[in-house]
Amino acid sequence: MSTQKFVYQYTLVAAVGGLLFGYDTAVIAGAIGFIEKKYQLSPAMTGWLASCALVGCMIGAMVAGWMSDRFGRKKILMLSAIAFAVSSLGIMFAPGMSYFVFFRIIGGIGIGIASILSPMYISEIAPPNIRGRLISIYQLGIVTGILLIYFVNALIAGLYDEAWNIETGWRWMFGSGLIPSVVFMIFLFIVPESPRWLAQQNRWKEAGDILQKVNGDRAAEETQAIRESLSAKQGSLRDLIKPGLRTALVIGVLLSILSQVTGINVIMYYAPEIFKATGDGASSALLQTILVGGINLLMTIIAIKYVDKLGRKKLLLIGAAGMSICLAAIGFAFHQQHTTGYWILAGILLYISFFAISLGPLTFVVVSEIFPTNIRGRAMSVAIFFLWLSVYIVSQTFPMLLNAIGTAYTFWIYMIFSILAFVFVWRSVPETKGKTLEEIENMWRV
């Protein structure tokens, strides 16, 4: 088997973690209406049940880094697969709302772990010349999972009548997650541990064998670079606030925040309600939501094709600029009440397209590249924690903003954040295309 075949095989397995991330995040969209009717939920309780998984995501993000530094990337990825499976089964048989919340948070912990370790694992095993493309495959896994659960939810909801869905159907929606969870567990048995983590443990023979598989003739050069990198003492979180690494931390945290406060999850979670606001019926809105998922998938594939050719920075700038223009146009359409026809749909699809070639996949690419090996796990935990915190804040504040200032001004707020993202990337984010992880690490040495 060629080195590239090994690399893609290992990458695809890790990307199943992304598929579970998307699947488990988006399953709530099809189920929450039935849960709301079953338990006669208040708006506040409905919001809590819809967003409680994000609490688990933040917990998972906080613990994934140090756990993977101590026990290995592969073992903790397996733990995330188990969390997904336990969550799916637990919700399927949950006797009440408190059990639902408990198991939903467990699923969120799995998402939080996967959101760090899948891209980290890929970054540590990928050759420099195609690393951006391979990490972007993780984002492809996320959007595939979202699109897949849209169809699974629709299939389950169509089996019987509404009374069955209110009583049982929503349980099967969550329970269906057991299948990809088990597939992920099985696949993890066929991939090796991260060679950089093995090197940290002084297991150089195993690390060298894996590097030989995935790097071929460059294996010896990569091994030497890792040796030099690890000659520094084990890093601590305190090191992240020192000059040099502090810059990397600021880039990782702000890029993670900006990827979410530009409004992507508003579109993904509330798309049916946004489309209904344009005067479309519920069935048309659901169809348009699936179209959003399809465009997200298609444009992520385009990002995979060009990320190692055009570079991270150029794609991020193109994406942020395009998102700003689209959000300005969507806000203007709502402000002028030009909501009939396909103007809003076209604006949202273009916005999704620009996000899917830039901040969507490339946030994970950059964050998994910029930190040194001896502290990568814990540093990524900090950055991705802020990503999930931002998701939570945006999801919670969107309905309040709509009520307080209206749809147009809400979208213009996200436009302002998109402009800030453009300026930040232009001024602060370095290009990492084609560099080894050790070369990137040397950029922060002062």
C-alpha cells in the first residue's frame, strides 16, 4: 500500500469522529418539536433541552487535551465514540427530561472530545504538503453527518403519524446514532497511535514505523525534526502566556470565536424558522434547509481541493469578505421587506458557500497546526473551549436579538463580526501552507 493510501485511510477513520460530531449536533433539529409537545415544555425549557449538549461540548473540550497528552490520541478518541453510543442508547430509553439532559450532556462530551482530537490526530499524522486537505476532510465529516441526520430524521418522522413521533419517533432519531458510533469504534482498532504522541513517550521505534508508512522517504527527516522539537521540556499551560506562544494562543482563541460569532450556527440551527419568516411554508422551509446542508457539503469539498494550493490565509480572507457581503445583503432584504422570491435563500446559500471554504474547515486546520507538539493537546483544549462557548452564546442570544432589534439588524451584527474576522486574518494569521509542524513551531520562538 502506498504512503498516501495509508494517510487517507487513517484520515477517513478520524473523520468519522467529525461525522458523529455533525450527526449528534444536528439530530436535535428534527426531534425538538416532538419533545416539546410530549412534555409540554415552556420556551425556556425547550431552549435548555436544545442547547444542553453544548455544556457537554465545553466539558469535553476542557478535558480532551490533557487526557490525550497523558493517555494518547487514539484511546481518548475511543472514549468519545463510547460517549456517543451511551448517549444514543440512554436517550432512546430515557424515562424523563432529567435523564434526557444527562445523556445529552454525555453526547456533548463526546462531541467536545472529537472536535479536538480528530483534527489533532490528522495533523500529527499527515505529510506537510497535503495536511490542510486532510484536516479539512474532518470538516467534510461534520457536514456529511449533519446532512445525513437531516435525512434520517425525515425518514423516521415519515414512518408513522405525529402521535407516534411524539411518543416514540424522536427516541429513534437519537437512537440511530448508535450505528455510526459502533462503526467509529470498530474503525479505531485499525488505525495506529499518533507518531508524535508516541515520540513524546519515547516509543521511537513505533513512531518511526508509522512515520515510514505515511511519509516514505521523508520519514527520517520528520523523525529528526520531532526529536529536536521534543528536546524542549514538557510544556505547561503557563507557557502559553509567554511571548511567542502567547501569539499562537491569541490566534487560536480568536479564530475559534470568530468562526462562530459570524452566525453560522444561527443558519444551521434556525434555518427553517428563518425561511418561514420569508413567507414559505414549513415543508418548503424544510426542503430549503436540506439544500443548505447540501451546499455546505459541496463547498467543503472545494475547500479540500484548494486549501493546500491557495493556502489557509487566502481562503480565510476570501471567505470572510464574501460572508460580510452576503450578511449585509440578507439584512438589507429583511430591512426592505424584500423577502418574497428566492433572494433570502440565495443570500444564505452564498453565505454558507463562503463559510464552507474558509472559517468552517480552516479554523480546525489552523488551530491544529499552530501549537507545539509538547503542548498541542492542552492548547487546543483552550481554543476549542472558546469555540463551544461561542456556539452556546450565539445560539442563546439569536432569539433574543430577533425579538429586541429585528432580523435585519441581527444579521448586520454578524456582518460586523465577519468584517472583524477579515481584518484579524489579514493582520494576524500567518500562512502555514506546506510547513511541517516543527517549522510552524519555530515561527513562535523569540
